[in-house]
Amino acid sequence: MLAVLPQYRNQGIGRQLSLDCVHRAKQDKAVVFGLHTSQLMVAARTMYKRLGFEQDIELPSNFLVESSPAR
């Protein structure tokens, strides 16, 4: 998970952290690099798009919601 405290936003910190993650993935020869965002993460989604990421699929809004309790 990547997060930046509100008082430190808009200073390029999230961008640099994201670029560092991509760099590490490339060093590790990762074949796939994925992100999970939500509709609420407007600023993050905009930043990822500027970094060259493209949306592949849209998961249903209840993707992680279980209909029955875990056993």
C-alpha cells in the first residue's frame, strides 16, 4: 500500500514513491505490475495515468465483499 499524509501531498512524494516501486519491480524482472485503486482515489488515478499506467479492467464494486461469513 502506498499512501501520503494529507499535509505532504502535492509535493511529488506519491509520484516518487510510485516511480521507486516501478524501478524495484523492473530490477526484480517483474513480468506484471498492477495497481488497485477505487473511484474515490481521483488524484492517485490521475497521477498513475500521467505515469503511463492504463486501466485494464474495472472490478465490480463488491469485489472484496463476501456474502457469507468466513469459516
